[in-house]
Amino acid sequence: MNEGNLIFSRANRRSFISQLMVALGAGKVSKASRAEAATGRARQFDPPVDSSQSSTSQVAACPHQGGYIRPGTIEVVHQKFDLVVVGGGIAGTCAAISAARNGTRVGLVHERAMLGGNSSSEVCLYPEDTVAYNPWIKETGIIEEIMNEERARNWVLLHEGMINTQWDLVLYEWAIREKNLTLFLNTSLREVEMANPQEIRAIRAVQLGSERGFILQAPLFVDATGDGVLAYHAGAEFRWGQEAREEYHELLAPVRATDAVMGNTLYFRAHDVGRPIKFKKPEWAVAFDTEADLTGRHHGFFEAGYS
Ligand SMILES: Cc1cc2nc3c(=O)[nH]c(=O)nc-3n(C[C@H](O)[C@H](O)[C@H](O)COP(=O)(O)OP(=O)(O)OC[C@H]3O[C@@H](n4cnc5c(N)ncnc54)[C@H](O)[C@@H]3O)c2cc1C
């Protein structure tokens, strides 16, 4: 399916609600590190954003551009919204739906083919405790609507690693039925245009499959990329790693700051087929023969969550 077909002009621009959004993902930005606005990450576009209207134009391809994009045929779509949300995980999808329901014309830009991010059938980490019917930490609102609908449609047990495409489909349905929401799937934010060092004017994104580029302009953006990608491109301050314990007086933080980040997760599913199966190592498998091969993370036990 060409997801570009989902993109169309929305009528009846309504008044923008000013207190709607917190910058999701901006929690990764810290005072402790220096702004990198001067590093050239945030760029000016050529051609510049047309601030007066949404439009489509053809731009000449870079002479060195290879691959399947024919030179001179790249279509660049300019669109204006009240809000652009980047990242269609749980956070971004709920933020975009909430904004749309409150009368905000919102563009939701997500680089994968399905919504959900970590919770999608691609990664299978469904939003576990907070929405999964635990009476003492129950999260309600849009996420509960989605979870209830998914449970009504899906026969698979609710268990980490078992989430399947029914979940993706409910998220998709919940997004596209909002008339104020325009969904850009398979669309990856690549560059940010700044109006000034504090203000994002537009993002530039590319869409796999349709060979189109997008310049999406808005007075407000939400970074829901999970990794602060939009904030990074906008030159926001950020930090990498763990703070020292005394910095925020967190007892569980390390004594000294480190550059450690979350480790990789080896995610697999085993199924009892009722008879022994000989393990055949894939040719690409990497051997970790010694303790020294497994640095940086405790691996003496398995965490819960395997099904
Ligand atoms: C192994 C593991 C176990 C976890 N277990 C739990 C748990 O038990 N309970 C719990 O509450 N949380 C858990 N979490 C955390 C939980 O998964 C995250 O907090 C949650 O998924 C964050 O959602 P999100 O929408 O902010 O980000 P994500 O789910 O990461 O979604 C962000 C999306 O943005 C997209 N994106 C990134 N860059 C761009 C770009 N440039 N252009 C367009 N799109 C972009 C990404 O593709 C991604 O899909 C776990 C996480 C991991 C990794």
C-alpha cells in the first residue's frame, strides 16, 4: 500500500489550543550538556519553505543521487499544520490523536510501516502494566480505548512478546479515523529548519516507497521519537549516559556519571513442539565465548517477560 495516499488537505482549520503538548522525548535533553546549535545539524532548506500555503513541487535531484530515484523526479510536498508529531510510538500516536480530537490539525510522521514503536508487532513490547488491567496502576484515556478494542479483536493472550498485527491495526484505525490527523507512515524525519535558534519552522522528511519528500511546517512540534531525534536536529541541549548520583539526588544512580545507555535486548520466542529439535546455528550467528565478550551489563540471570 502506498501510504502517501493517506495524505490530503484537511478542511476547516480550527483554533489552536495552546496548552496541549508537552515535548515528549524532550526529557532526554538536559541542562548538563552544551547546546549544539552551532554544529550545523539544523539546516536551512533549498528551496525554502513556502510559509503561505501548502503546495507540491518538483525539485532537481542532486547529480550524485543514485538508487531508484530518477533525477529530476523527486516530488516535494509542502504542508502546514497546527502541530507536527514526529514518532508514532504509543506516545506520539496518543499525542496526535488527542490533539486532533481537540481541533488541532496535526501531522503524525512515523518512519515505520506500522504505528506503535516498541509496542508494535515489530518489537512486541506492549504497554504492559499501566494499561493491562492492573487496578492499582491503571492508565486510562486513549490508550485504554485502544487496548480494550485490541483485546476485543485479538485471540492471542496478552503477554510480552505475543502482541501481533491486530494491535498495529487498531492503532492505525484510531489514527486515521481522526479527521484532523494526517498520517505519514514510512516517513522519516531527516532535517530541521529553524526559524531562529529557539524555534523550529519546519521539518524535512522522506517517504520510502513513494519517493516523495515532505516539508512540514507548524508552530509547534512534538518529539516522540523515543530518542530525542527531533530535538537533536534542532540543536537542543542533550546528554548521553547516566548522571552522577548527587546531580539529582537519585539513590539508584551511579556514584559517578557514565556514558552507559540501555543495552541491547535479545528477544526470542520458544515453542514446545512436543519433541526434541536439533539446534542449527544460523551462519550469521556471533559467538560470545567468554565473559569478556559480554561487557557493560549484568547477564547472570534472565529477566522476566519471556513467554
Ligand atoms: C527491552 C525493553 C523493555 C521494556 N519494557 C517495558 C515495560 O515492561 N513497561 C514499560 O512501561 N515500558 C517498557 N519499556 C519502555 C517502553 O517500550 C518505552 O517507554 C515506550 O515504548 C516508549 O514509547 P515511545 O512512543 O515514547 O517511543 P517508541 O516506542 O520508541 O516510538 C518512537 C518511534 O519513533 C520513531 N522514530 C524515531 N526516529 C524517527 C524519525 N527520525 N522519523 C520518524 N520516526 C522516527 C521510531 O521508529 C519509533 O517507532 C521497555 C523498553 C525496552 C526497549
